[in-house]
Amino acid sequence: MRPTFHIMTFGCQMNANDADWLARTLIQRGFVPSPLEEAELVILNTCSVREKPERKVYSSLGRIARATRHNAKTFVAIAGCVAQQLGKRIFDNFPQVRLVVGSDGLSFVPDAIERLRAEPVLRLCFTDFSDSYIERPLEITLHSRPVKPAAFVNIMQGCDNFCAYCIVPLTRGRPKSRSSGAVLSECRTWLEAGAKEITLLGQNVNAYGQDLAYGASFTDLLRCVAALPGLARLRFITPHPKDVSPLLIRAFGEIEQLCPRLHLPLQAGSNRVLERMGRKYDRTQYLGLIRELRAVRPDMAFSTDIITGFPGEEEEDFQDTLSIVEEVSFMSSFSFCYSDRPGTAAERLPDKVDATLKLERLARLQALQERISVAWLQKRIGDNSVLLLEGASRKNFGVGETWQGRDPYGVPVNITLSAGDGKIGDLLPVRVTEAKKHSLRAVLA
Ligand code: 5AD
Ligand code: SF4
């Protein structure tokens, strides 16, 4: 019987992409994906960026233990940021856990799993940081399942900005850029396999190359990726405003494949809070970037991340956040209440904001954002756009087949097509006919 596995993943797109790579690699090695109850190997890919992540890990481990109690052979591998933080300590209370692997250890997982299966009392832990990006064998795994039209490619990992609230520099280590040759070769492989869109991933993508001896630049990398045959759309997450260079702004006006959407984390609208956060830009500089990007690309839309209730945040500071959100008119935003992360500078700051107040501010911010997002979607009605078809829609509108795709802004769009009018990976010209709360409807143009 072939061994079975189940992956549970939390957190950012990099984690999701790591989980995808692991799944492909395990399938390549003869493993079969299964429901949790039937899994011999369970991989828990963790995130520690916000709110009680350890507790989430412990409750997931409890759930795994209950679901697999009839199977004495089942063991658990923990990966990601919480694994990096806790290391071997996880072994103490959780007998099912036999592999702990931090941010730089993912490439060792497939071999480690084979060893653990062969040696039933062994336990392994890989939490050392590496000095450079560790490559993983992509090619052999690519054909193990159909390729999605939108691919994700890591270009770097780690961060050394040490924003006061952020645990990432402690869990992912210093920035490690991948060589541009390796990035391009992975992109080429995805495109040859049928992908049309590529999103470049990293904790601080636009600092790409600064740690490499030969000083590659992010904008050069974008130009090289954009020149690859078959690429229709190019995106990247997550950039830092302080590293948005004039060259990058110019690239938005020149590289046709770059989508007119930028996720640019703001975190706060008040200069005093930005300074305490150690973000290294102020309100005027952030607004300047938005203005310059709109000047080279008038159809540009922005999304962002915002924290409410950072230590010392007063009502007046929060008003600055509300006003900048109005001024930029973000198409969407992710917003969170500040929470202390262990070992960060903000953990040690005085003037912590009361939990109720943080939540109240979050609710006010989200109400404002919702109003702006709904208006942004409404304004799109009547627009001509292009849809990248990703698959059947969960919604069904009665006549014909309903498909879902994404527009250049990454917004989900539903469309009803007659048989033969479209297949996964097609780029279809459409006209937007209706706006829902978080999606659009369209017809063929
Ligand atoms: N508290 C609240 N939100 C946080 N983020 C990062 N650290 C914290 C924290 N300690 C948010 C930031 C970041 C996003 C990924 O998570 O907004 O951009
Ligand atoms: Fe965290 Fe700041 Fe690095 Fe982003 S840039 S990962 S918020 S430390």
C-alpha cells in the first residue's frame, strides 16, 4: 500500500507555496494525498505572524491526534515559523511529532520523511538558518498534477528590516535571494507547462538581490521574467515602500505584463506611529509613491496591510490612518489588531493600547474600507477587461457553465460560458456587468 499524507497550512502565500511544493514532491515519491483521518504522515505548516499562533498549533496537534488515534503509525511533521521558534521543545509534549523543520529546512523534508518511515523511533529537527537560499528540485515534480494557470515563484526569503512589531526577521532569518538564473529557470518551467501568470514571492521582494555578491536588482529581474515566452501577467508580493525605487516605478509604466495592482503595506497613517514602528518612510513619502505610480500607470489600484492599536497609538494617530485610507482609496486592505510577538522591539514598548480600543478602531477602519472597496468594484461596471480562466465557479447561475477567473487586479470574476467557449488558462476579453461584495460578474466582450 502506498503511504498517505495530509498537509495543513496556515499563513502567507510563501507558506502555501511551500506546502504545494511539498505535496508535489511527496506525490512524485509515491505518496498519496488523503483526508486527515487516513493519513500516515501529517504535515502542519505553521505561521507566527499574528495572534496566539502557538495555541493554534497546539489545538491543531490535538485535532490531529484525535483524528488519527486508530492509526499507531501516523506521525506529524511541523514546518514553518512556529516550528522555527519552538524547535525541539515541541517534541516534549507531543509524541506524534517526529520532525521539526524551520524556514530554511524545507528542502530536507522529503528525505527526512523517508528516513523516519524506515526508523520508527527516530526524531529529527532542522532549525539552523542557512547563509544562502537553498534550491529545491522543481522539475521532477512539475508533471505530477495539472498545472494551474497562475504560478508562484519564490525569489527570496527572510528579512532584516526588524519593523518593531514583526517576528519575521526572527523566524525567517536574514534575507537570502535566490540566484536570478534559478528564478528564471523555474519561471520558464512553469510557463512551458502552461502557466500564464507568475507571482514572485518574498518577505521583502523589492530588496531582492541586495544580499547577492553580484548585486542583482529587482527591476532587472522583473524585466527578465517579463521577457520569457508565454508570460501574460506578472505580479509580486510583498514589497516594502522604503525600497520602491524610481526604477521600479518606471517599470510599471514600461513592462506590459506587470499587472496594474500593487499590494504596498502601509501599516499606519501617522508619522509618529510609523517612526515608532521603524518603517523608514513617512506619510508624505508613501503618498508620493502612490502619486508617482499613478502617473506612470493611471489604471493602477492599491491594496495594503494596516495595524490598529500599535503601542502608543492615540485617537489622533488613528484618524491619520483613516484619512490616508480615504486619500489613497485602496481597492482592499488586510487589517489587524496589534499583538505582541515574542522577542520583538514593540513587545518591550510602553503604552500598550487596550484590547477593546484596538478592536473598536479595527471595526471603524474595516467599515471605511468596505465602503471604499464596494465603491471601487461598482465603478468597474461597464469596464472592458481580460479574464484569466482558473476553473469552474462554485456559484451556478443557471444557464451554461459558470467559470471563475481573475482580472488584472486579481479580483475574482464569474462568467457563464457556452460549452467550448473557454478552458482553464484562457485569457478572455470580457465586459464587467455586475459587482458583488468581493467579486464581479462579466460577459464575453
Ligand atoms: N500584530 C499585528 N499585525 C501584525 N502584522 C505583522 N506583525 C504583526 C503584529 N505583531 C501584520 C502586518 C504585516 C502582515 C503580514 O501582518 O500588517 O504586513
Ligand atoms: Fe516584517 Fe518589516 Fe520585514 Fe515586512 S519588512 S517582514 S513587516 S520586518
